[in-house]
Amino acid sequence: MARYTEASCRLCRREGIKLFLKGERCYTDKCSISRRAYAPGQHGQARKKMSEYGIQLREKQKVRRFYGVLESQFSKYFEMAAKRKGITGENLLQILETRLDNTVYRLGLGTSRPESRQLVNHGHFTINGKRVNIPSYLVKVGDVIAVAEKSKKSPKVKSINDITGGKVIPKWLEFDSENLVGKVTALPSREDVDLPIKEHLIVELYSK
């Protein structure tokens, strides 16, 4: 599957905001946004006046990069959101939040979404007792997400738990830090998405 393979920090600089793609590094002085808060490339520091379309496009790209979703996947999620009852923009964010890789990150079992995606790919998690290695799997209310028994002994998993031990868990999830088991108790609401997102711009973009 196609995947962005260049430096993650370039994405943050392009969007002009921290996307928290590098885990702990994003909270230190090494963060590229802290050092070079302008777009990458030869003309990165030039002042540009964006059109309405440009603003909407940047918002979509920002959200895609927050969640690590490909263009085709994002379009699919938007179609799903538009078919659901309720507000399309909020439905879209709810779908993105319930991806397994994001859920793992929200539970504090990964220091970043890219790391959580990699851990899921490597088969470190189970859902309702069955191993699932598909990051885009959409969790449902009642699903139990757990670190696989063999993975609990992994130094990598232990180190992540040490780093993220004090992380605040969103109210739509429950987490047993001792047994490394989480549960989806509700679907996430708009208030649970703590990212600087203007979803109405994305809806406007796709409505053209």
C-alpha cells in the first residue's frame, strides 16, 4: 500500500502545526515546528494568500495527516459519514477516531499514531480475544482491545507503557493499565476530539 516515506516533520511544517507524528520528540526543543515554523522548500518562508479552496484543501490535508489516512481512504470515510444520520463533519471525525490505530493511541498504548499503526500491523493487539492487524479496523461499542499475551513481555510495549502511563484517557474509552486492556464504552463525540480541526471546511470542499 502507498505510504508517505519522507521525514514526518516536513508534514508538520507544511501544515504549520504540530501533528504529533514523532511521539516524545514533539514535546521537546527538537521539534521542527519549534525551530523552523514555516513550510519546507525553497519558497517556504514566502507569504502566500490562500484562496477559499486552498484553505479547505489544507484543512483536509491536515486531518488526513493527523490520522495517517490515504486520500482514497479519506474519501471513503467521507462517503460513509455523509450517509449516516447527523452532522457529516462530526460523523467523519467519529469514524477517524474509531480506527484501531487511533484507539490504541488514545489508550496510551502508542506514543504516536504512526507508532500505534506499526504496532497494530505487527499483530500486538487483540479485539474481543482475536488478533487483529488491520490499523483501519473500526472499533465498536463493547469491543475490548488488549495487548496480546506474548506482546506483554515485549520491552517495546513495556517502555511505551512507562512513557504514556499518565496519559488522560478519553471518556469514550476505559483502560486497565495493569492488564493493558481497554474497552470502547461509547462512540466518541465532537467534544472528545481534542485536535484543532475545522471539519466544516472539509464538508464544503467535498460539496463542490
